[in-house]
Amino acid sequence: MRRVLVSAFVSLDGVMQAPGAPEEDRSGGFAFGGWAFPLSDETIGAAMDAMFERPFDLLLGRKTYEIFASYWPFMTDTPIGARFEEVTKYVATRGGALPIPWANSVRLEGEAAEAIARLKREDGPDLLVQGSADLNQTLLAGGLIDELTVLTYPVLLGAGKRLFDGEARPGTLELVESEVSPKGVTIGRYRPAGPVETGSFGELPQLNDYERARRERFAREG
């Protein structure tokens, strides 16, 4: 069995678009590409290096694949560039005609959720997801993520592609590990821990007319 391990750079208001460079992804008029760079440091670098220590293959959405394929094949003189070159890159894309020129790239056929579920049942290394905002929505909706590492940066971006965009399957997460960088980036590693549990901090002594009317109004308003 293979695990799906997702990592994401996220602003405090949940945006994950184009953290690495100004021209990384300007879709939707996004104007803050490269927002993660000024807040990165050795703590962030060590956290990223730890993700790539164990054997892995890459699982990427179409847009992130294109971003990576235009950069990393030309950086094979770096440790991570050389590692990315040799691993298998699985590409989830609806565009059957999309060129996948990067060495060891494999196009996932059919519905992404079904194809990834099949991959998980196979023997092999972990599947690491980098970036891939749209693919993450599929993974979250399908309950296909085994571990989620979120690096939350103290910056507000307003609009942009988000890690959590309303499609996540409800559930509780267990915090496995956490760290805060000197520049205030919180690094949290989470694993699924079961269904959402609910409760109350306190109950009214009795259900009064005002509270009854409030509940009914809220239910109508949606």
C-alpha cells in the first residue's frame, strides 16, 4: 500500500497560489507570486528536506506539473533536481493531449480519484503531492490523503487558489508534529483521526421562546 502525502505553503487566509516566484501562476490575476520567499529560512529548508528523505514518487496536478517541468529538469545539478528527475511523476490531468515531456512521467488515465485510489493499493514508495491546488480538492473530497503538512505563513493574500475550498470530506485530524520558524511560519503535520465529534460548552437551562425562534430563523436562512 502506498500513502498520499500532501504538503502545501499556505497564507494565513488559506491561499496557496504561486508561493515560489512572481511568474509561477498569474491565473485569475494573482499579483503576489513569490509571497513565501521573504519568510523562508533554514527551518523551512530543513522541513522540506525531511519530506524528501524517504523514497517517494511525485503526484502532481496538471498546472503544477507544467511549472515543475519547465524548471526542475534544468536543475539536475542540485540534490532535489536530481531526485525529481529520477522518480516517477504521476500527472492528473483532464487534457489527454497535454505533452508530458519530463523523464519518467506517467499520465493518470480516467477519473483522478479512481486512478489515485488504484495507485494507493499498489506496492511502491509514498506519493508526494506538491502544489496542485485543484488536485488537492479531489484528494480532500475523496478522503485520499494519508498525511498533510501545512506550512502557514503570517501573510494575508485576499484572493487566490486555496488549499481548503469547500470540498474536503469532514473529519478530525491528529497533529503529529509541529514547529514554528523564527519568522513565524507554523509547520504542522497532520493525519486523519476519524469522524468529526461535536459537543457544547453549555446548554440553556430550558429552551426559551427566543432561542427556539432563533434556531428556526437560522435554519431558514441557511
